[in-house]
Amino acid sequence: MLEEFRVDNFKSLINVTFRPHEWSLLLGANNAGKTTLCQALRFLSATTRDTLDKCAERTTGTRVALTNRYFSKPTIDFCVRASVPYENETLSFDYKLAVMASESGALTQSLEVDTEVLRVTGFGFDDMPLLENTRNGVRLLHETDYVRGINRIVETVAPRDATILNRLYDSGTNSLSRHFKDYLCHFGRGYPKAGNKADGLLEERTNKTRITN
């Protein structure tokens, strides 16, 4: 279940926090930010599948003015807190992603990962970082060894055009990270696409939201 979604500097959204319940209703006048919030949710979900530039194009229809032009900040920041069932437990995940947006000509912005951190509590983990992705490199917890009492960190590097969750395929040594990736991949698919009317039912496995003008 999505417990909290925070987004900062995404189009018209500045420091916005969304805490959905089992059923939620988004109300507001035109241009209040309802559809933009849904686009932000879909963008974050899409980062598990595509490069950041493709995510922007597919969820907003453009890479122009992704950051707020009245807000002097180079990054778009996302944060998700979610409770996700895993085997016989419920895991608490905390995922933070900062995306650097730079001008690439003709007002188009190019996106790359600035920082990315995934932490988990449950299943023998206590607010443990599963992955840390910075400009200094990538650190991945070897989850299988950690459960066995061995705290082993795998260090590597990766291109900045996509998230580490996007590049994570090993379900053996990174099963919890992959589990969260699968959750994040699916939870944004019910949100309206760019150009769609903002009225309708938005559904994630345990959160349902309706938006209307």
C-alpha cells in the first residue's frame, strides 16, 4: 500500500505530499495540479522500465519545462513510503530519487540520476539501505548474504540516464529490491496518461483514487 508520495519541483508541483487512503478523491479547479500529480506518479513508476528521458516523454508528452520555471532548483525530487506484502510479512520501503534536469537545447531538458536510495524494514532488515546510487558510484547490498549474517556490499558504476532499479535483474541476491521494483512498476499504470482527461478512477492494488474537476 502506498502510504506517502512526495514530489518537489515537478512542473507546477512544489513540495507536494500525497497520502492516499484506501479510497481517495482529488478535487480541484482546472490547472490545480491534479493531472500533474498523476503524471508524477506515473513518471516515477516508469523509471523502473525506461530511461528518464523516455519516462518524461511517455508520461507528460514532452521534455519541455519539467522543472518549475519559478523555482531555482536543478533537481526533481521524489520520495515514496510503501508497505508491501512479501511472503508472510509486510515490508516497509522508503525510496528516494533525485533527478537532475539540464537544458539540452530548444527548451528541452535532459534528465539523469543525481541520487537514488532504497531502504527497507522487515524480514530481518532494520531501515537497511538496499541500494545507494550517487555520482560517486553504486552500492548494492548482497541481500542473501545479509540474511546469513554476512554484510557484503557490491560496488559498481552505472550510466546516469536510468535508475539502478531499472537495471536490477538479479532476483536471487537482490530479491527485496526486485520485489519493490515490481511493486513500483505496477502501481503507476492506472494513472492518466498525457493528454487524457483528468476524470476517472486511478487504481493501485490497495489504493484507489478518483480525480475530478
